[in-house]
Amino acid sequence: MIVKLNNLHISPRKVRLVASLLKDLPVDEAEAQLGTRQGKAAKPLLKLLNSALANSKNNHKILPENLKISGIIVNQGPRLKRWMPRARGSVSLIEKKSSHVILTLEVMSKSLTPRFRIAARDLKKLKKERLARKRRGKPEFERKPDEVKVIARKEGFFRKIFRRKAI
């Protein structure tokens, strides 16, 4: 199922920033992403997605839970050319950009695995480690000694440049 949004008065570069997050996501996850994004393009993309879901439900009798975003393409739309007066009688060009968005939905296969999957053995190991830390009374996330960075003493040239001036 393909849905289009033409002449969106936001530059394609800004729309692509938000649209790149949505590829290969299930529809409910994509809605959550768009609902929490602060980009200006998030609101029109959310309206486009909701429109596509309504069309799939009413026209094609497909439940929205079974859909995923298979592709999203953002192309350049028409540009409105304006100008601004500058010094010495010259002008500079202002282009008010717009974009065309093409959203493609497809039915998910049942064998789709979740994005954040932890193997069962890794999950058991993680739970054991957390229990052991709680019993010892140590914080859950502790900085290991090999991760601590050692700051070298400033010697020679750097010592002369960065020494305190108050002395």
C-alpha cells in the first residue's frame, strides 16, 4: 500500500532526518517514534501514517497491527524563489523549499523477530549478575578499573603554556 504527501512546506533534508528512523518499523512503534520526536516534520509524517492506517483498515480490510513500514522516500518538491534586498542595491536569493513524501506499507510476516532481542542464556546470566550485585550491596553499574582514564602530567612545552598566571 502506497500513500503520498505532496508539497509539504519543509525542506527535504529536515524531513529525511525524521523519516530515516521509520524504515522497517512496525506501525505502532513508528507512531510512538513520531509522537515523541521534536522535529517539525514529525507531525505531518504522523498524519500521513494515520491516514495510511485508516485507508488500510477501511478500504483494504487489513488490521493496522499487521503492517510495517517497508519504505519511505522523501523527494524534492517545487521551490518558491524569493529575494531579499542587500547592500548597494544588490539582492540575494531565498529559496523556500518543499518536499514530496512517499510512504509504503506492507503486511508483516509472522516470522518477524523483535528488534531488541536477548538470548535466553544471556538473560539468565544477566539476572544472576544483578542478584549477586544486590547481595554484595554494590551498585548495579560500577565503573571497572580498566575504564578509568589516566591523565598524563603536563611537561615541557605544555607546562609552560598552561601554567597558572597567578603564581
